[in-house]
Amino acid sequence: MLTDATRNRDFPSLADMTYLNTAAEGIPPIAVKDAVSRYMSDKRLGMDGRVAHHAALDAAKAALARAYGMSEDEVGICSCSSEAYNLACAAMRFRTGDEVVINDLEYPAGATPWMHPDCPADVKLWRAHDWALRVDDLVPLLGPNTRLVTMSLVSFFNGFKVALDEVIDAVRLHSPALISVDVTQALGRIPLDLSRIDLVISSTHKWICATHGGGLVGVPTCRAQELTVPAGGWFNLEDPFGPDRFDRMINKPGAASFTAGMPNFPAIYAIRAALEYIENIGVRNIYDHAQPLVEQFISELRKLPVELITPTPANAHAGIVAFRHEHTGRINKYLHDNGVHIMEHAGRLRVAIHGYNTSADIDHLTRTLKEALDHA
């Protein structure tokens, strides 16, 4: 990552492909592979291995807390972002008349829990215009009954980056709502300031380059009582094996309540290694390396007969560039057949540029894309 030497050492599989699909699946560095192997070595110790398991969990939470800018008591790990959102929905105990604001650039995991027929809240849709979410379109949706405004910091669909401070100011001014931010497409790729957010959620298998099986939750202490999951279990309970365990149960508050049962230790080993790897490289260094590549590709894309659907101001996007063409399927097949890996989905092509990408990757993509357009 960042240099040829470290890229070849840490990501040997990239030697044989131009990989630009991190928004779907990140490529784990060797450190993550080694961490999963350590889990298996520790698991072979039986019950004695749990000492190492819990040490890995503590280290993963410490790394997550640093990445989120929170304390270790304010972060938790569940199985995936979908689980985290459904648990958050339960924690908020919605009632008839409550309102939730979602948006049409959102991934299903962050939008659908509140849409379920069993959720009594009314859902309001914040619609994008010109592929961007505007604060002026959000304000009319806010009011005294707004309980939650939920969004992704960076949209999976087209890479649009929300003007977070402007959104927060508007929500605080016009409603009592909590603010939930999904950083799946941002964590490990762009610098974050989450100090004013009430609920933070992320997946683990994309830009931080860990494995599947993790949902990274952040709940500041001031919101712990409002976001305590009313779930049974044991890991999420205070004194689950105490003498009165069949008379009463008390949930741990806030982020700790999102881990209801046995932690997914294989994923946790990977999460720890991945977060520490990214931290060691430095998110700011990753951003400074990769962002010029994004600008390079956008500049080339503007010359081609495609529709760019990623807003072009530099402060409105991160690592994702999306575009459309009437022959996306043919184009993607041609790219893949020539060693270029991007995403085709919902009528668009999506390119994701990370710290292990190079200017040569962008040159190969651009050259092959031009050929694909000629053949289409």
C-alpha cells in the first residue's frame, strides 16, 4: 500500500490484476491472513485459547475506538452492519407518529429496518438531485416528530460524500432527531470526524481490508441510554450468570449492548489486524495518495461518451467514481477479460480507488475502458 515495495509485500495477489473494486470487497493484507491463522492456533488450545481471544477483542475495540475518535466503552462489534441497524431499530422503540428520514442513495441495510411493516415509524425519503443530497431538500422533512436521520457518509451507489457538518446543523436546528452515519465506504479511506454523531456503523470487508463477519458500532456515552438494545443473550448483559439471573436481566448500555452473544472471534482477529494496519499506514496518507488517482480518472472519464453520476466537486466524493452507459454489461465483461476488476450493478459501473492502487492502474483502466467503448 502506497509504494511498490509495500504493495508487493503486503498485497501479492494484486501483482496479477488491476483491482478497483474495494467498495465491494477489500483485498486483505498479509497481516490479516496471519491474524486469522493466529486465531486457529489459539482455537486449537481449547478453552485456554479464550485468553488470547479476549485479548484480541480488547485490542480490536481499542483500534476501533481510535478510528472512530471514541472511547473503548463507546464502541462494540456485532456480526454485520445489517444486524447493527436492526438492533438499533429495536433500541429506539419507535411508536406510532415517530418519523425516520432515509435517502435514495442509501444501501438497503441502512434504509430497510425502519421500512419493515412491524416498525410503526413513518419513513420520509430525502431524494437526491443531480446525484447529490442537498441540505435544502432535507430541511422540509424535519420536524418535532423526527426521531432519526440516517445516512451513509459516502454513498455506495455513486460515491457522493455528505456535507456532514451542514447536515448535522440542519437536523439539530429543526428536530430532536438522533443522527446515524454509516462509514462503510469511508472508514480506512478518508479522514473522519464523528464527534457530533449519535450512532456510527460500518462493515468490515471493504476499505479497512478485513474479513466478512463484523459490524462496527459506535455510540457516544451521552446517547447510551437511548441506544441500548433490548435483547436477550449473555455477552450483552450485566452479570448474566448471577444468582438472580432467572429473576431479572440488565442490558449493558450503549455500544456494548450490540454484541448479544459469543463474539465472532475469527473476524475480530482480522478486524484488529486490519485496523492496526490502516492506522500504521495512516488514513491521511492513504487519502493523499489515492485522491489524485480519483481526480485523474474523473478527468479522463469526462472525455469519454459516458454519463458521470458521481458529483464532481472534490469535496463531494471520496474513493468511488460511478458512471453509466447503455452497454454496461459488455463493457464490464471486456474490462474483466482484460484484467480490470470494477463493479457492474443496477445499470452503472463503479470504480473504487484505494491506497494500494497506482497511477498505472488508472492508466490501464482508462485505456481498456476506451477499447471497451469502441467494441460496445
